Amino acid sequence: MHPLQENRLHTTRRQFLGQSGVGFAALATLLQNDSRADSTHSPPQSQGGLPTLPHFAPKAKRVIYLFQSGAPSQLDLFDYKPQLSNQQGTELPDSIRQGQRLTGMTATQESFPIAPSIFKFKQYGEGGAWVSQLLPHTAGVADQLCFIKSMHTQAINHDPAITYFQTGNQLAGRPSIGAWISYGLGSLNLDLPTFVAMVSQATGRPGQPLYDRLWGSGFLPTQHQGVKFRNVGDPVLYLSNPQGLKRKTRRRMLDDLSQLNTLNLERFGDPEISTRIAQYELAFRMQSSVPELTDVSGEPEHVFDLYGSDAKKPGTYAANCLLARRLIERGVRFVQLFHRGWDQHSKLPPLIGDQCRDTDQASAALIHDLKQRGLLDETLVVWGGEFGRTVYCQGKLTHDDYGRDHHPRCFTIWLAGGGIRGGISYGQTDDYCYNIAQDPVHVHDLHATLLHCLGINHEQLTFKFQGRNHRLTDVAGSVVTPVLA
């Protein structure tokens, strides 16, 4: 079939309006009238998305993914191994390491001494979850959380590992998880992006680089890529009009540009032109919706007390957690928060303490805030990094200082909210926290489970590209049913 004919067969109502020469002003009015969230921020029914989705009744409508870039040490935060305290400095048995591939940072070490955590652990909540002294606020919401202690991945270096968690593939170029969800389920508020990404910086260190492709759309239509909110200036680039340009003038300019794009669309049938029309219109509407969203001055003081003093500092993890709540209550479908700085190859004890002070209170506050507003039951929250850290020390080991290398074989993440059982721990690692002893969960399994909570069969959310039907979970993945509510 000719591409132009195929594109017209798949035309939606909004694409039809754009292709039919309807001006931007008329299009904007129609879109706003039938899809704007009301003043109480109660999201309308979804707009766009695939007509066959959701495949079944969803438990969650929205996702907030708190990605801890750099890989937090599960041994020092969640996976309590008290028996290791008697083995400090002893060699990790070869029978445990099993010839595992090492990074270039420890491959030349002659010794692999065991480094027990120096931090104290206690059990919290009715589920008795073990949580480190570094995370007192997270411990306080333990009964809302599902700790998965048997996560594993195939990637051993940061960029492919982060890419794997975001796209289901270690190679760059695939759609991110937020883009898949935008493509499948559509928007809950057309005045705001369906998918928003934010990046916060660790105290005192830069952390691993993060690239825009991590929230990109890959081979999906570009309208599904994440919109990155910036920490300084306009939250979105070019949100403000240039100096001296009035809003009415910009409106007329966009109307004229729409007509030119529509002529090209009719001539070439390129669906990316439809995307361009829609994105220009979204950008115009965001000039009104985003400033209201990012102005937190109206939040009561008790909310800032809940999230911590950093919540008043734009660009911090705490401020981004507060914005995440404001985004999802206004109908944004997928919010991705990246926090950098967890890569602790040396001086782990003081550095992980800094990271926990940056993130612990705000992460727990987000759970509290969502629950008290009645939003947690329909919002799935994910917390975790790209892999774990080794039980053996990288570099010099002392009684109060050590470092840990990358460890993809086992690590911990937690889930909360829509569709997830709270107050449980799932999976177990061996006595050395080096291998999985029970109930392994792979990256694809996690993705399949997140999609399931949103009412999506992961095997049926596909997109044909280069002659093959692709999906987020590639050719693998199983829903982890024991963690479902």
C-alpha cells in the first residue's frame, strides 16, 4: 500500500482536523474543550493511544519512576547479611564468584576481600522488611513498599545497564518505557506532555552522564518522547515568547505554520508532519499550563515540611518529587526522575550517606503525599538503579571505609502503589549477596509487571519496525504475579 494511503487509513480525529486545514486556533479550542483537566486536577478519560488498550482493567493509571543512577548498594540499604560481619577481610570463595566477568576496575585485583556493611539494620512494618539506618524515612513507609531483592540484569557497565532499564535493550535507539506507555495509552491531559523526565544532581559529585535518548521515542512517533524539565530558567526550552513578541502574534504565526505543514502533509503523507503539528500546538498550550504547574508557592508549609527543606530549591531531588506529584495529579501519564551520584567505587560510607540524605525523606514523602490525596492506589511508584554493588571491596578495605564495584547478578528495588502488594519482600540472595537463591526477577520481568499494572499485556503492545514487531520486553519477560495486589 502507498504510504500516503496507509497514513490516511490510520488517521485519528485530531490528525483529521490538522490535515483538513483547520486552523491552529480552532484545533486548540476543540482539543481544550474535550480534554483539559478540570480545576480540581481530576484527569479526564484518556485521549489518543491504541484503540485496543487497555487489554484489561488496570490497577494503575500513572507511573512515577525514581531512577537512582549509578547503582545503590543493596548490601548497605536493604539486603541485610549479618553473618558477613565475622568474615570481614576474608577472601570471597571462588565457588561463590564462579568466574564472573569483572569490570576493568577490579579485574586486576589480586584479592577480593569481603566488606560487610558498617551500617545497622532493623525490621520495619508488619512485613518485617530489613532497612538500613541510612533510610529512616523509607523505613517509615515499609508497609506500603514491595522490596524485590532478586533483581538481575545482563549489563555490567552504566550506560548499557541504564539503557536496558529504560528501553528493554542495552543498545541505544529503542523507545523508552515512558514512550511505550504514551504510545499505548495516550494522554490524560493534552495541556501537558504525556511523559516528563527530570534529572537531579547528587550532593558533592557529578555522577554518571545521562543522555536524552533515555527518555526518547526510538522508532515510535516522536510525539511520544519524554519532555525534559530543566532545573533553571524556563522549565521547558523556548516556553516563553521572545522579548517583544505578543501571544496573539505567536498564535497567528503558528496558524500560518500549521497551514504550511498541512500542505506538506497532504503532499507527502509523512506522519512525522502530523506529529510536528501536534507538538507545536502542545508547546503553545504549555505556555499556560507549565508555569502554573511549576509554581509551588501555593503549596502549604506542611507539604514542604513533609518533603524536606530542599523541596523549595528547584532542581533538587526533593523538588522534583514534589513536581512529580503535581504532574500526575494533573494527568501526566509517566514521570521519570533520575538522580545521579550512586556510583561509589571508593569511600562508599560517607558518599552513600550523602545520597540517602538527598533522597530518603523525599521518596518517603511522595508515598505519604500520594496516599493521603487518594492517588497512590492508581499511581505505580518504582525506586531502583541499573544494577547492584559487590560484596567484595574495590580498593583498600578498612574497618570504616570501603568501595564496591558493579554487580549485575543481584540487587534490590522497591515498588509501591497501583496494583502492587505492600509490606512484602520478594526473592532472596545467597549468604554473600552475590547470587540469587530464590525467585529471580529480570529486567524484562519488571517491565512486563509494570505494564500489567497499567492494564497492558506486554506481549501485545508492539510496533512494526524494519519488518519486525518490536516490544518493550523483546522476546522475553513474565509478569511477577506474587507481587501483585
